[in-house]
Amino acid sequence: MEEPHARVETADGVMVVTLDRPEQLNAFTGVMGATLSRAYADADADDAVRAVVVTGAGRAFCAGADFEPSGGDTFAAPSDEAFTASPIDPPAWKVRKPVIAAINGHAIGIGLTLAMQCDLRIVAEEAWLGFVQVRRGVIPDAHSHWTVPRAVGFARAAELLLTGRTFTGAQAVELGLVNRALPAGQVLDGAREIARDIVVNTAPLSVALSKRLLWSSAAFDPDEVERLETEFHRHVMGKADAREGVLVWLEKQEPRWSLSPTDDWPGEL
């Protein structure tokens, strides 16, 4: 059987996907993309999964496209009409659970553009990152011309995407690309800590609806955002989780959520 190039483990409500080609610095392959896609689809459909963490085995997160064995033909003209520059389906932002990138080491090219599809990013301070595709004769992929400007604004996105320059994890915080930088050995634990907080303290349906609106908001004017916020409030207010959230705060107890993104999702979304 072909190696999946990624490992998937789920425990205590958290799915951890580990890109697993450490000898190749987790260079991206089609098989790896298919495994990540299946993991995202499974996480979206499984109410037992409350958060997803994506990380890399060894000393890198993902060092970009796999240049071996094709060498100079790595980016040969695609012969398949089904070719897409965004090989993960569904992308992380469509998963109805928070997806956290634990960027434990270098994230180059598609390694970084895939991390930009996640909701939160924790990075190793000493890691090197870069949207280097223009230095390889291609262009940034995985919806990065949409995700990167959303994160850092047009001017910084233009600088990063058009120059292909590299920068450290610590600099990525200053640029606004990531949420925080930690020593490499603490990155996965930091991501797990956030995931655990989500599992215990947030209502699953509320998080899913807020995430959907957050990622969609760039296409809406303020009036449309207000309309959808009102619609989503009407969907959750008066239900069990809205009562539970207040009572557990008053009584200082751990919440027991009952609504789910699969069973209670608004039909029109």
C-alpha cells in the first residue's frame, strides 16, 4: 500500500494531522494532499472532533513541493484537466471546527499557503517561512491571493507574494501572518492548549457559525453582516447551549454542550 505521507490521530476531541515525510522535510505530495483532504472532511462530519491541529514530523512543517524525482519537470504543464492550484478539498476554512496550524519548523511555498488556510497559526520562532513560488517560476497557490491579503492587508501581501522573500517565525508575528511565535519544542503543545480550550469552553455550533461568517465576511457589506449575525443569533438563542453557557458561567462548572454543527446546522448554509 502507498504511504499516506501524513498521520491522523484523534483524542479528547482534538484531531492531530502530522505531515509525515521528515527525511524530506515533509515536502508536499499529492498523496499527502489527499490524506489531509480526507482528514478535514472527516473532522467536519464527526461531532466528536471539536478542533484540528496540523503539524509536521521532525524539524520542518512543510518545505514546499517535492522536487524529487521530477527535478526541473516538477512544474511541467499539467496533462490532466482536473489540475487545480488548490489541492486540498475541503480547505481548512470550510471545516466547521477551528483548524490550528502548529508550524513547528520551516514552511515554504505550499507549506505556508496551506497554513494560511487555517484559522490560527502558531509558529516556531526560528523557522523560515516564505511564499517562494515566484522564485521557482510559478505563482503562489492554495487560495493565497485571497488568504494572505485578508491576514496582512494588500501592501504587505504584495510584498510577500511578489518578492518571494523568506522571513523567520518571529518576523511572521510582526507581519501579522501568524498569531504567536514560540520555541520550536513548544509549538505543538501551544496549539494543543488552544485546541483543548476550544473543546472544553466553547459551544460547537456557535463556533462553527462564527467561523463561517468570519471567513465569508470579506464578500459582505456591514448591512449583510448584521443581517447574518441576526439570523444566526435567532438560530441559537433560546436553545440548550445558550442556556448552558450562562448557567455554567454563573455556577463555575464545566459546560455540557448539546447542539452540533452536523445535526443543528442551518439548512440554507
